[in-house]
Amino acid sequence: MRPPLRITELLQLTHLRISLEHITWPRVTMTSDQWICIRHSMMGNNLEDVTAITVLNPHHTLPQTWKAVADCAQMNPSKPIIAVKAGSTFQIYDLRSRKCLNRCSLTYSIHFWTWVNSTTIVIVSDTSVYHWYLDNQSPLPVKIFCRDSRMKNAQLVHYVSDANMKWFALSGLSAEDNTVIGLTQIYSVDHNLCQNIEAHCVCFTSYQFKGNAQPSCVLIAASRRANMHGKLHVVELGPHLSGNLAYSSHTGPIEFSDEWYRYDFPSSIQVSSKLGLVYIVTKYGVMHLCDMETCAILCIVNLCTDVIFSTAFNKETEGIIAISRNGQVLSVELKREQLVKYVWEVSKRLHIAERLAQVLLNVEES
């Protein structure tokens, strides 16, 4: 039986006259399933290369392209607003009116930045992590926590928060002995404390575990050591909520069986809290579908034959969208009518199949 997934190509970025050499991270960014933003070169009227920015919705390919003086650009996750960086200066524009909504010039070097949510941008300097709160017209970013010295030489690749902005995580990659090591610095606002964990990528979600009266905040992390299988960790975080059981945590393997994937590692995590499923995508295009309550692997599929450098959760389908180095924008959807049967008969996870059957029934009724 084939895995219960439908993989389709939504579009090919090279068909938009985007050169393959510009389909890279961080030239191509996808902050949500609504927007893809590409910084690339195009021929100007004087036949010289000029910097351009192309923005599009992957579901409705109507790209907008304009010239810009920028070294990086990212779309707001939910609004038609774009943030553009040139050196240490940020400008925020409304795409519809082309009006500048906000700007700031910083005195420190910027090693990483991205949207945290629709109203906040994170900016990481040599020493600190800042938040720029755009909803209250904050003139300058506010320092949140200090950057750990062990991440100084790492290439910063991810920054995520929980929905309540109480937990933050900064992830970076570094090369050691021909292996890519992942390190993540986690910060708790309530405790004003940082902790480092070995993880290539992490995410936060809200999920109601079996036996709990309320959904709780959950940390999901994926990692891999040299020449070993990887690990998936699901950890329930505080504060403890009334009616819930004691905090739970689970760990499961992430398999890397083929010799070709000896240098592969988890590069992104997306979560369907509604279904209790975790999508782990590796650098070389392998996706692991896992159960969130047990960390069990339900199926493994190759999404493409090239590097995948960006993914986003698809809210409409409870699946994911992925961008590969060859320009493919892929949609991965669950075949819900086959999911329970596959987990029961192929994965041999009877209790998970029963849970999914009940969840899917509840989703249909709602």
C-alpha cells in the first residue's frame, strides 16, 4: 500500500524567470503558506542586472515584481505587508498602497531576522536577540535575551515562538568533523532563563494530550548526531494547567537508512495539532510523518530529488508546502480516507489508527 499522501507541484519558480542560482536560502523565503518572497536579479532597461523582488501566493500564482535596493526581504505571514532590509536599515511596506508603514536604522550588525508573527520581527545581533513590535509603533527593537556564546559560530536558520509569546527558540547549524551539528537556544519569558539543546530544528504548538483537560504548550525538536539515526522529541512545557496530568515527554527515532543520506539532517518541522501529526522534512527531501503523542514514525517518503530549504504548514489541508533547490513548490496533502487504513495495516500502530479515526470523525462532524 502506498503512503497516504498526495504530492503535487503547485508551481515551478524558474517559469517565473527566476534563475536557478537565485533559488536558494535566504533569497527565497516562505513565512507562511500564503506568501513566497524572492530576491533575485533581472535585466534592466540599460541591460544591466538590477535587484528585484518577486512576491506571490503559491495557491494563486499572480506574481508581483519590482526593483528594490535590498539584501533581504520577507513577507508578513498573514498580511500583504513586506519587510525589506538593506544593510542595517529596515523598511516595512504595504504592498497594496506601496506606502512605507515603518522603518528603523540600527547601529549593530544583523546576523539573522524573520517575522515571529504578523506584528513582530525578530532581529539577532552578535550578542542579543531583539523583537521589533510593529503593532505599537515601537521605534526600535527591544532586547529579549542574550545570545549564547556557543552559537557564535553557527549559521542561524530558524526562530520560532509559541502562540502566547512565552517561549522562544533560536536554532543554528555548525560544521564539526564533516557533520552538520544543530544547536537550539530556548528562552522562557516567565522564568527569564535560557537553555541549550542539541536540535537542528524545533517548533512550538498547542496540543491536548490524552487525559488532559486543557491544551498545553508543547516543544517539538528534531536532531541527528554523526553517523547515527536522528531523534524526535515531544516535550510538554509549563505552566501546569488545572485538570491536566503531570508533564509528559516522548522520544522516537528518525531513520536515515540509505548511505546517500549519511550527511542528511532534519531541516524543518511542521505540526498539525488538529490531527496530532508531525511532519519532519530533511535537507535532502525526505519527509517523516510521525504521531505526536508517541513519536512513532507512520511513514517515510521522498518528496523530491533535490535539497528542500523551506517548508510551511498548509492550514487549509493540514499538510505542508515545500520549496526545493530546483525551483519546485510542492504541496503535500494527507489522503485522509486512506490514512487510518495505512496506519493500521502497514505501520501496525493500532492504537494510533484508532485515535486518528476518532479525530477525523470529530473533524468531519465539526
